[in-house]
Amino acid sequence: SKAPVITVDGPGGSGKGTITQMLARRLGWHLLDSGALYRLTALAAERQGVSLEDEPSLVNVAASLDVAFEPTPPGEPAKVLMAGVDVTADIRTETCGDNASKVAVMQPVRDALLQRQRDFQKPPGLVADGRDMGTVVFPDAPVKIFLTASAEERAQRRYSQLKDAGVDVNIDALLEEIRVRDERDMNRAAAPLKPADDAQVIDSTGLSIEEVLVRVMAAAGQA
Ligand code: C5P
């Protein structure tokens, strides 16, 4: 029962989240937001008083995550429940993303989340969003996309998002945070962020969401 998988990997702020959500909806396929699992591990650790340096305990936290993704109306982010509690907003903070990328360098933590991710592969198909979907989690996926954008553009998008949400931020600080996180994700030993050998690379710099979606659909052979 091997349902088809489209993997979409790339750095944070490349538009992956929005694009994979639209793609999955359009195809009527399942969606895996693997970054949410790393964010949830970081959040659960914080709430359980587990240090981000305590690898054995972090592995337990990751292995015992009680998580549910609930569908929402088009355009809204999927609702994320941890132990029945809505944590959708809590996992989207810059701090949680930063902590997620710290726990994500640990191979045993990644191992603890591996099968949970593969369980999302169900008919009629799966769109998988992350950093290592095409390289590690679904190496046999028939379609692999690597979505990227310049760090400046990603900082600008994040800035606009936060400004719309009424959050006051400094764009230079955002750019610096993005650079630090890219650095950590690309240079780690465990499943570093990089395009799979057979991935199609799409640069979304200067493109609208609609324009990116057209390119992604074409790459996926679904245009
Ligand atoms: O994509 P998102 O910003 O939600 O991911 C948060 C962090 O989780 C990333 O910076 C990365 O370090 C980690 N991650 C990962 N592998 C994935 C998805 C996310 O290491 N497949």
C-alpha cells in the first residue's frame, strides 16, 4: 500500500508551508508538516522542564508526543493539538523555531520521529514538507522539490507576516536569525538541509504564491 509522495524541502520562509498546504488541498492528499514535530518536541520539552541539552530525555519527549493535526478552512494553518490542547500559535514563535532547530541536530531525536512521519504515507497520496523529506524520510518519492528563496526575501516575508499580526519586529534582527538557523540546518551532521540528488530546485525569490504554485504543480506533473 505505497501511496505516492511529493516531497517539498527547503529553508524556513521559502513559502513551503503555504505551498504544501495549497498543493495537498488541490490534490486531495494528506499533508505532513514535519517541522511541526520538531517544534512540538521543543515546546513539550520546555513545558516538561526538560533541558535542550538533555538528549536522552529529549528522545523520550519526541517518542511520547501526543499530537493531532486538525483540518481547518482553506487559507488557515492546520490546527495543532498537543495532549488535546491547541498549541497552533505557541509552536509558531521565533523562539520555538530556534529551539526546534537545536533539538533537530540530534540524530536520536530524529530517529524517534522517523516512523511517525512515515505513517503519514497513506492513499490517495502525501505532500511532505520539511528539510529531509526527499533525502531521508521518503528517499523513494517519485517527485522531489527543493523550494528556496534568498535570505533577504525570506526575512522580508516574515517581517510582513509579523507586521500584519501586529508584532513589532526589526528586519535586520530577523535576517540575522534566518542566517543563524540556515547555518545550523545546513551544517549539521544529521540529515543536513540540502536538495536530494533527484530534486527539482525552484527559487521563489520575487515570485508570488500563485506563481510558485504553478511551478510546483508543473514540477509535480500535475499542471
Ligand atoms: O519548517 P520549520 O521552521 O517549522 O522547522 C523548524 C525546525 O525544525 C527547522 O529549522 C529544522 O531545524 C527542523 N526540521 C528538521 N527536519 C525537518 C523539518 C524541520 O530538522 N524535516
